[in-house]
Amino acid sequence: MNMNPQVHHSLLTAALLAGLVSCSKPAPPMAMPSPKVSVALPQTGSVQDWDEYPGHIEAVEIVEVKARVPGYLDSIHFQDGAEVKAGDLLFVIDPRPYRAELDRAQAGRKRAETRLELAKNDFQRAATLHATRAISEEEFDTRNKAVREAESDVASARAAEEVAQLNLGYTRISAPINGRIGRRLVTVGNLIQAGGVTTPALATIVSMDPIYCSFDADEPAFLRYRANRQHELPCELALVNEQGHPHKGRVDFFDNQINPATGTIRMRGAFTNSDRALMPGMFAKARVPAGPPAEALLVPAIAVTSDQGQKLVLVVNKYDMVEARPIQVGRQHGAMVAVTEGLTTQDRVIVTGLVMARPGIKVEIVTAPPNGPAPAAPAK
């Protein structure tokens, strides 16, 4: 078959080019850049370990305001939820029956005093007559006993008057303590009962400043605290919506026995509450120093990872290679964690870029973290 010379030349050229391409070496793959990481040197600092406990706020004083005398409620002299001072008038029970009873007791006392005066006069006359043997011994004794009987009647009348005076005073019910009063539990016009343990309360008052926080500590912690009882034991707390522990106080009470069912002991911290931020019944997070401040080696908490329960950090060695370093950790202090074993102050711990860093690979250390600012240094 005859082929056009130009077509034949084109085919030969294409074949030669294909052969050259097939004989050439493949292009080498592009090298991946080293991951960028930032590092931090472990820092030494003085840290305070704390024992933390769930607790609840309690009032120092709680009073149920009750009536001491029965009667119809005449008036109320406070606003629900207001703060009251000891002695402030709260309720008034209709005083008219008790004022009348006092008037009767005063009249009875005056009548008894008049009888005593008459009996004394009779006895004085009898004493004069008895000296001259003008009256018998029996008459003299009778008049003498009449004086003593009249004296007893006066004492009884004065006691009745005092009771009537007290009952009249009880118609005005005042606040027994400083604190915040709750809502009124009765309204004007109701008949108020009194005189029994089951007598219903008219209102409740709780003290607000100072205030308590109670919590339960385990026995080993209690033994540590007791060993340091020569010093005042600080106590701090935070409400459920607060960061840190802004409320400062002191432990003022340990219970007198360990609960055998739980192995814990009830403790109590006392706090000032001038801003009324703490209210009885609130839940709180309390903490107590576990011991005196101590020096510790600290690393950022974000640098610590876990592998099957073992705590690890990634460090960069002198060849800029990544190594996994097992460590023993203590307690966390803000953004830092205390390391008790496994690191020195010269180890370069990776704090950012951990996603790309793997043990055995080379990394590039950058001065600024690629994913954000460097962690803050621990407070001294």
C-alpha cells in the first residue's frame, strides 16, 4: 500500500517523540512544608492548691414572727421583702381588751394596797394594846396575820398588773433581729392565734449580713485543716453564675463529729454580705486552701493531652523534631497546670499547632502562635 511521504514523515516524528517521553524519568513529588508551631517554656511560680466543695448559703439568724397574745389583727407596718431593724414595728393586734385588763389589774393592785395599809394600822393599834395586856394573844396574832395576808394580796395584785402590762405590750409585735422580712402571711382583720408551738407564723425574718456557707469535707481534708488550726482558715465561694471565687471569708465552725455514713464532716464559712449578693438557700461553690502556697512547674493547660489515661505533652528537641513526653500533673491553676514530673524549665512545649504536630516529624517554630495569642503567664 503506497503512503503519502508527508503522512509517513509525520507518523515517524510522533513515534520518536512518544519514545522519548516514555524513556524520560518521572518528576519528583513536591516536598511538604514543615508544620508551624509555637512553644512555651515551663515556668516556675508560687501556687495555692484549693479543695473545692459544693455548698449552700444559710442565714445566721432565722426568726418566725408569731403572736404572743390572741386577738384581731389591727394593722401591718412593713412592706413585703423589706429590710427591717430590730425593734421596728411590724404588726399591731387590737389592744383595747388588753388595755381594759390592765386597768382592772391596776385597780385591783390599788385595792390590795389600801387593805394592806388598813391592816398595818390595825396591827399597830393592836401592838399598843398588847403591850398593856388590853387584848388577848389570839387577837394580836390575828391582826399580825392579817398584815401578812394583805402583803401577799398586794404582791399578787402587782404580778397580775405586770402580766396585764406585758400582754398589752405584746399587742405590738416588733422585729426581734435585723434582716429581710418575707411576705406577710396574714391580712388585717384576721383573728390571730397564740400560745402554742403550732401557732402559725405571721412572717419570717432572715439575717443578711454576715451570712454562712455550709459544706461537707472528707475526713483526710479535715485532718489537714485541723493540723493548721493555729492559723485562721480562709474560705472563698462563688455563686453558680460567677467566675472565680469573688467572695472572701473564713471557716468559723467544724461539726463535733464525722458522719459515719459518708465519712464527711460539716464545715461552715462566714462571709460579709454588705451588697446582699448572697441569699439564704442559694447553692454555691466553696473552696478552702489545701495547704500553704508552694513552688510548682507550670505549663499551659492547652498543651496537655491524654493517651489511654497517660498525660502527655509534645516537645521540640534540639533538632526541631517533635517528641511525646509523658508527664505527671498536679492541679490546674487558671490557664496553667502544675507538672510534678517529666519536664524541666528548658523543654520547649508545643502550645499551638498541635493538630499538625506528630512525634518524629520536624517542625518550624514561630514566635507568634499561628492560631492566636500566647497563653498568659501564671500569677506569682
